[in-house]
Amino acid sequence: MSQGTLARIQDEFARALLFGDEAAAARLVDDGLPAAARLQIHRNHLFHSLTQALMQTFATVERLVGERFFAGLARAYIAEQPPRSPCLFEYGEGFADLIARHPACAALPYLADVARFDFAVNLAWNAPDRPAIGLDGLARLDAESLAGARLALTPSLSLLHSDYPLAAIWRANHRPRGEEEGVDLDAGGGRFMIWRLEGEAAWRELAPADFAFLQSLADGHCLGEAAEAAGASGPFDLAAALSLLAGQGILIGFRNAVARMSSVINGDVS
Amino acid sequence: MKTNAVMIASALAAALALAGTASAQEAKTEKCYGIVKAGKNDCQTATSSCAGTAKRDGQKDAWLAVPAGTCAKIVGASLTPGK
């Protein structure tokens, strides 16, 4: 079988699974069940397994819209963006964006941000462990190097700014079934950091300046630039923000050092 | 006000001095319980390779009707179209 033929068969098989395309069935032999029926079993299994995985990751979304509605969203997502990795906990990165533009969700404008929150909690659970450093790691630098330092933050960290009260929505929907509380959307939005703390996913709400500070650091800006961005966003206490970073295990080192170390590990000497 | 290197260094010094008292802030942190962590760390198969057969593929559009979960409990003016 030539390379081109194999690629075509694989492509047909993928299309059969994702879109119900029938070309692949013609290549399969009947064996007890007709080929098309056997392919359908495979297809059902694919959608069922991936939907279950998405349901676990986006548990709050599922609780909000119900299993059937969720399964419909999942079906649209799976066909549009099938997994690129065998690890199902990584699956779902584009789900919030699909919700944001899906007509069936138009009456639920907060739903995409709830999905982003769920995915951030999922990342907080599953991101690799990196040992945190304390502020004494920064204290070794002279003042100029400190202002120019680019800090590396824990890979479990997500920053999320929403117009909706995500924490209240999350909390209300993680109570026992039947005991969900009502949420007033007009209570206003919030800025959240979501990360892993002592082995548990955790979040806290941040003041605008603290959020801007973390966002700037996460975008790769140096400490001086991040402090300026924070000051421009509201009252800012740099000392308190630094102790937050270190006290919550957010700070893991310096970006340059991390880049250098990973290039050594990867044998990438450039 | 320009943030300069000296200000950052003195903020760090202040933060180091604060280190012992920082735990008071942690009260605002919330931890997420009740999340299913297991079962997604590899290619998941449902209980058998035919587990999916029970789920028939006949509901492609029917779901579009109405969400049936707790979203009825989310209320507010932000829900009105055009937000």
C-alpha cells in the first residue's frame, strides 16, 4: 500500500467517525454486522467517550444547561475540533470559544466564561508541578536587575476577567443536586486567578491592579513594566502583590533561567 | 508616578518583612472540591468497546430546544439580548 493510499484511507476513516461520511465503509468487509453498522459503533463510542470527558472537565457548564444540551454542544465541538493529544484532560481548550459563538447559547451570555473557569480549574488540577521559589530568591538581585527580571509563574495558573459573577455561579452549581442557589448576574463580574495550591485547585478574586500585575508578568513583561501596568489600573501595593506571588506558590523562578534550562534539557544549544 | 528600580527594591524589602503576616490573606482563597480528577489521564475507554452503542445517533438537532439544567437559577438584566 502506498503512502498516499494509507493517508487517504486514514482521512476517510476520520471523516467517517467525525461526520458520518460513508466512503470508509465501502473499504471495510462485512463481518457478522454490516461494515456501516460496525463503523457506527466506533463512531458512537468516539462521541460518547469524548462527551464524557468534556462533561467532567466542564462540570459547571453541564450542570447549568443539562446533559442533553451539553451533549449537543459537545457533538458540535468534537466534530469541529477533535482531540490533538491522547490525554483527555487536555481536551476542551476551544470549547469556551465554541460556546461563545454558538447560536443555541446566545441567551446564556455568561456560559462561555463559565466554561473558561471550568477549564482553568481543570488546568489547575492537571498542570505539571514546579517547585515554587520564595521572595528571598528575588532579594539576591540588585535593584536594577530586579526591575528588569522576567518572572516565571506556575503553569497551573490561569487569569480570567469576566463581566459575570463566576465564583458565585461556580459555587451555586457545586452544591448537592436540588440545593443549587440562585445567582444574580447583575452582581457584577470579577478578576480571578485560578491555580493549584497545596495539591488542590484554588481560586481567588483579585483587585484590578493585582490582576494587571499578574497578567503583565504572565505575558512576559519584566517586574518594572508589570508594576507600571498595575499602577495604571488602580491603587497598587507592590509589596503586598509580591507576598501574594510568593505566599501562594505562584512564583517558580525566572523566565530566562527557565528558557535556558529547557534548552539544555532539550539539547537545543542556540 | 514612575515605578523605578529603587521603589521595586524597597517594595521587595517590605514584602520580605511582611512574609510572616501574609497568611491572613489566604482566607480569601477558595479551593475547589468535588472535581473528578481521575479517569482522564489517558485514552479513556468507556466500560467496553461497545459502550457507545447504547447511545443512538438520532438526536442531532433535537437538543437545540432549551437548556434543562440550573441556568434557570441565573437571573439578571445581563441576560437580556444584546448584552
